[in-house]
Amino acid sequence: MLKRKEIARKAVRLLVRKLPKDRETLIATGEFVGFLANLYRKSREARNYFVSPFVPKEKKIEFLKGLMEKFKVPGEALEIFEYIVDINAFSLLPEMKRLYDHEVEKLMKMSKGYLYLAKEVDKEEVDRIVDAVQKVLGRELEVQVGYDERLIGGFLFKTSGFVIDTSVKRQLERLLVHGG
């Protein structure tokens, strides 16, 4: 029997293979997988619904179809989610979301990134930082900006596999650890 992570990996690869390769579809599908993962993780009622042997498979599939329509996920993806229902593998959804995001980043040569700043700065400054990071990574970035005054100054930039920390906080931590 396949290990659970291997099942998640194979399901995600098949999902990405079946989907049209346009950005909107890939992003919508990622949002759908993320929504399902959060729903399963945070809602006991949803978890019980999906794992209950007393809820017919057809009802679960109809529910998923309705959600897919709302998220504008193409019908080609339904086969993968039917498989998840068949093997009762909804607990794999968080891992599937992580793997899906990684596969889409590779495919689209883009990454989702998070830029944390100590204080609010103008849009031009944010664009300058993002442009510099895009050059370093060699890919397009979809960036969310957040603020964390504990950084003191500088910025912290994170993607799924990459971190740039130019914050004053980090530099002070280095000084304390290395003594100068």
C-alpha cells in the first residue's frame, strides 16, 4: 500500500496534469484545495461528513461538484477528488495543498511570496523590493504584504522554499549570537 504522502503527491501530479494550464484555472484550483483543507481541519462537522460511512459517496461528490463550480474549478479535477472520497483520504488535503502550490510554482515559473515590513512604506518601495527579489529568484512573484514592527527595519521575504531576512531584528540577533 502506498504511503499517505506518496498518495498525496500522486494525486496532485495527476490533478495538475489534467487541468488546463492557464493561470486563472490553476489559481482557482489551488484556492479550492486550500478551502477544502481548511474546512476539513477546522470544522468537526465537515470532517465527520466526509469520513462518515453513513453519508453516501454520491452526496459527498455532489457537494464537491457544487464547491468546484463556485471556485470555477474545471470538471477534469473531479476524478481526483472522487478518488480522495473513495479512499477516505481527506486528511491528506493540507499536504495536497502544499504540494499543489509547489507544482504550480514550478509550472508557472511563479511563486507566492510574503513580504513583511517593519512599517508601512509607499507602493514604489514595495515594488522596488519585489523587483529585486524577482531578479534573485528568476521568477514572477505574487506577493502579499504584511507588517511586523518587531522587525525594527529592513524586510523579511518568504516563499515556500526561500527566505530573505534583511531585518534589523535579525542583524541584532546575529550580533548577540556571534558576539560582534
